[in-house]
Amino acid sequence: MQYIMINGGLANQLFQYIFFRYIEETTGDECILDDSEFVVTNFFNGYEIEDIFGLKPKRLSQIMPPDEWDKLIESSHKTSFKTIPGILSEKEPLSVIQEGNLFIDATTSYKNQFDGEIFNATLNEYVPQVKDIEGSIYYFGYWINPFWFYYIRDIIIKELTFPPITDDFNINMRNRICSTNSVAIHVRRGEFIDIGRATPSEFYYNKVFEMRYKVRNPTFFVFSDDLKWCIENAENLGFIKTDEIVYVDGNKLKDSFRDMQLMSLCQNMVFGSSSFSYLASLLNQNPNKFIIQPTRQYTL
């Protein structure tokens, strides 16, 4: 049995789902998503994969008998503070594969951590050897690397098909994107400002300039969780008065995924440190796209 932790916002969930499908396809083992985090935290919009894409992977909350599930949630988050792998290992021998030191860092405050073997995989790297470790495994990580996707690309492109656009705002945006030399600019701010992960405006300034010379007559579609800041700092982001700029403002809360969908339709993309726009770039099927991001660039 293979267990894959799933948590966070939509993009994190999707990267973990891609890894889940990779393990399924390459090992043939039964895989289960540990969705317990969504029971105890109301993070972003909760578990979204089924609502948006109609996918129904096996989840721990659904296959575990209700009384056992209630006991697991009680023990892991309310009373004993046991780790989920620790609880699961009471029934079957289990090892943990963690990205970086994520599992150990996340469980330092737990009274009952985990007595089994823990293997390390380099954070955000493609380490296919993880699938070769024998026995039941609990995978603890985010698995944000394009090569998990690339290995099963045809499967993922088919499964991660966005629902049809039916509202006037997004129909208009889609039509404008598809009828222009569109360049998506994604600026992630929000909590990234507080934790020091926001991509500096200098990056955008240089890359918007670069994109202007790569793409003839570009139309820039700006996506952000802080569009007001983007408008006020347009010059610092590299925009000039003659640029055609569209600030995409309309998709909130449960409709936030539409921004990912629209970005994936743009011919080209510039984005900072954001798994949301990174995932959009992987789902972008333009064979001649220019993708510019601050980490290493991969051509898929």
C-alpha cells in the first residue's frame, strides 16, 4: 500500500496528485491520498480536485471505516498528537519518504512521531528511485517538479481538463487571450510578502522587457492576488505606456481556478515563485510557448 499526503491550495494538491498518479502508473501498487489535513484545517478552498476536475482518487477518509477514521483524526489532531504514518504503521509495517526534512520538521511537536524507517528525497527534484523502495510507503512532500508530470503527461493532460467556461467574464477573457499574442504575467504576493518568498519586481521588469522582444505585439494579461499593487507599480514591473495590458480581476474563492485555466491558454508566460502559475505552465499546450520563471527552466 502506498500513501501520499495531500494538503494546501489547489496547485499543491495538483502536484501531489500528479505524483500520486506517477506512483500508481510506475509501480502498479494501490495508492491512497491522505486527505486528513482537510478535516482539521480550512486551508484556502479545501479539497478541490473532485469539485473542479471530477476526479475521484482513493482517499483515506473514504476507504477507512468511519469509526477508525474518527479515531485517527482524534489521535492525530486532538488528543495524542500522533503522526498519521505512526497510526497507519500500527496495522502494517510502513516507511516514510520525505522531501528534504519536511516530515521531521512537521512532526517535532508531536508526542508520538514515527518509529519506522525514514528515507530522504531532495526537495523539488525528480528522484525516480523513490518508487523502487520496497514495502508500504507514506510519501510526505509537495513533489513540485515537472518530470513527474512529464513521465505521464498524456494521462495528466487528459485528467486535468478544466470544466467549460460559461460565464461572460471568462468567456471574454478567453477570447481575448486566444485572439492575441498573449503573455500571462503572474504576480504572487499575499502571505509570500510576510515569509520573504515574493519575487522582486526587478525580476518582472527584466523579463517583461525580454518578452516584449520575443513576442510581436504582445498583450499582457496580469494575474495576481494583489492587482491593485500591480496597477500602482506597473512601471516597476516593466510595463510602458504603449503596452496593451489587461488586468484579470474577477475570479475569487471557489472560482480562483479559472485564473489557472486562463493562464494555461496564454501563448507565453512570465511568473515568479508560485506553484499555481507553474502548474498552469505545464498544462499550457502551446508547442511554441516562451516560459520565463526565476527557477531553472524546463522545456516540456
